[in-house]
Amino acid sequence: MSAATERQPTVSPPSLKVLIVGAGFGGIAAAIELRRHGITDIEILEKASDLGGTWFYNSYPGAACDVPSHLYSFSFAQRLDWSRLCSAQSEIHDYLRDVARAQQIDRLIHPHNTVTSCSWDDTACNWTVETEEGSTYHGDVLILATGQLHQPARPRIDGAETFAGHSFHSAEWDHGYPLAGKRVGVVGTGASAVQFIPEIAPEVERLTVFQRTGNWFLPRENRRYPPLVKAAIQRIPGVQAFRRGFMFQYCEAITVAIRHPRTFGRIVHARSSAFMRLQLKDSELRAKVWPNYTFGCKRVLFSSRFLPALARPNVEVVTEPIVRMTPEGIVSADGVAHDLDCVIWATGFKTNDFMFPMEIVGSAGRDLREYWSGGAHAHLGMTIPGFPNLFVMYGPNTNTSGGSIVFYLEMQASYIRQALKALRARGAGAIEVRPEVEAASDRALQARFEGTAWTQCDSWYRDEGGRIVANWPGYMREYRERTEQLVAGDYRFMPAPDRAPLIGSQK
């Protein structure tokens, strides 16, 4: 090599400004992964006053994760001092705060920024993001990490506005309202209700639970770790890694049951049935709450306290549909008027809206809501044709019925980092998934649902047209295999425009 050659300066890859919408597990995972690999110009826009996502909003009594904490946590930030198997909301929220602080991500977060629109400029090759509060941000790359469980859903019920009592959604729990001695109605018996009903049932005067469909249950006591167990986890090398690996395989076994309802699924169904029969001694109550659909079609719930709570003398389960509300309470289809002081809406989230109602406009003015009018879809749940430099975390078909979403989010963060690395290496202005690649992957994905339990009832996993848009149809290990290495040929790279570097955000 000549001296002249040796003196040639090394050309640095172009810098990238990244905007992340959402400061929950997904947004934090993405920011950490990108910073570790030299992409440091990052801003995180969060509508709440604090980070945490669903673990900031859902603070109802008994709020906790169904997935054991040693799996429902980042692989690179394992805690050895969780108080119990499945941690409570406050403990998970503190964990996220600690990780963000340790990784210096907290300083990247802009709270109180409710994103209303994101638009791509084909000429400048960048995104403009506007917020409800009046701020404008510009970035080369946009990562939407809003998740699937962030917009509370409320049913439309005639007369709801006439109810004279108090009401709130479980994700907007009113901690200032005393429930003790009140006549309380809970509408819905999904995952949130299953956790808070056992907590409030002993203190209310009367609890009326309005159920549309029952649930399949598996046991979960979730007591605090005994001192010896905590000591073993903290002091014996390899124990935590073994427990994490074991739980990974246990969760994969639940997916096996859902994917094969006629074989292995019957074994887990029998286990669930036996457990529920032991918990429900009253045959009339058992008939009311017993699910009438295939095990695994809807979300399987873990609780050893919910069914016994329904058997309390001050608790009534109503399975007749709600027809209207009055100033006094709720009227069910059998004509019975249920007088109530408070109604708690445990009616879940607008899971299939993803990042909407924010407006997302891509290349050549393509509107994402229109593009998804036939059902949400994205390559590996992350990239969408016609939307350059846009990545979705916890996007279409990346929910899990039997595993840890944190695992998926880590895989997505790594994949996005690979995409941006490829973008920088080529000096390109934008990266966009090829339409034929996304279409083929979507067809293959949807075909995998055939014969599974997911197809055998209606659930929040489906959109209005019946398409399953929430769940990944396979196993966690398969998603890891698909995202472990970005295939550059699946994408097209657009030339970078001749422009000065972005100066920053405008507020």
C-alpha cells in the first residue's frame, strides 16, 4: 500500500436521525440497540408524563404480567431480585425506569408529546412528525413503537351518558374513588378484570360482573419467593439462565397446544378443565362461566384467585347481554335492572388500530389507513411497502399467545438496527421493503393459521373482516430465525438526496 493511499481519509457512513414514537418496552429496546451500534441521534416521543407504556397506564389493583419476569424482561438486563414469579405493575415499571436510566435512554424521551401525524418527504428523504401539543420533529428514520394495547376500548351502550354514578376504564383507574361499601359493576371478564376482581371483591358491598364469554384458565398462585429460592437465584451461577430457558420452552409448549388443538391441545385443554372444575364447586356458576370455544382460540388466562372470587356471596355473574344503561345502573336482556354506584369498564383495548388514529402518509402520498383497509399487514410485522424508513414494533401479527412480547421486541430492535446499518453502508437515503416480498410473506403467514385454535372463534386477534392481524402464527424460535439476519435483497435502497444534514427538531 502506498503512502498516498495510507493518507486517504476514511469516509464515515452518513449519520441518521431517528424518531421513536412510544417509550414502552419497544421504544426503549430500539433506542438501546441503536445506541450500542453507533446510532445516537435519537429522540423518543411519548404522550404520557413518564415512560413505561402499558405499565404506566395500567395501575389497577392486582395489575401484573402473566409471563414470568425472568422471561418478560430484556435478555441484556436480567434482574435477580424479582419479588415473585410474575411481577406486579409497579415492579415492572420500576424495572423499565432503571434500565432506561442505566442505558442513558431516559434523557432521550420527550414526554407529553401526543403524535398526530407522520409524513414522508420523497425529495428530502425524511419524516416530519407533528404532535397535538404543537411541536414538530424531523428525522431520517421513524420507528412506531406504540404497541397494540394502548387505546382503551369502550362499548357503545344506549343510555350510557345518563348513568348518574361513577365510571372509569380499567386502564384509567380512578385511585381517588373509594370502592369500599359501593355497588360496583364490572363490564368484561378479560385479562385485566381477572386480576382486579379478586382484589376489589372483598371490599365492595356488591359486585356485579357482566360477562360476554368465559375464559380458559391455567393456575397461577404467584406468591412471593421464599428466602431460599431468592438466595438460589441470586447466588448460584446459571440458575437464572436455566429458569429463563425452561420458561421459554414452557411457553413454546402452550403455542404447540394452540397450533395443534386436536392433539396436544386436548391435553392442555384437559389440564385446564380439571383445574377449573376444582375451583368451581357450584354447578350453576360453573355453567355460567364455562367457555364454549376451543382452548387457545382466545387468550388463555392464568389465575388461581379469579374463579373463587366469583363464588363469593356478594358477587353475581350476569351472562345476559347488556341492553341499556339508566341513571341507576345497567339493564340486561332479561329485563333485570342492576342498580350500581360505579361501573368499571374492563373492555380491553382497540388492539387492531395499532398506531391509529395518528395519520401516517408515506411515499407519493400513500395513506397507511387506506393501505390497511383490508387488514393490517407488514413484512415480519415491521416494514410496509410504500413507507420508506418506517419500522413498526409490536406491529401486525407479532403478538404472542404463549410467549413473551419482550423477546419479540428485542428481535425487532436487532432487525431494525441491521436495516439501518445496511442503509448507512450503502450511503442510501431510504430503505423500503419490496412489495412482492411483503405480499409473499403475508400470504405464507396467513396460511399458517389454518387448522389452529386461533381460527375457531371470534377474538380480539381478528379484525372486523375476520382476518387475524394480531398474532404471530408460529413459535418464538421461528420469529428469531426469521429476524436474526436481514436479507438485503428483500429491500430496495433509494439514493440519498443532496441536502445538508438535519439540524434538529423544531418546537
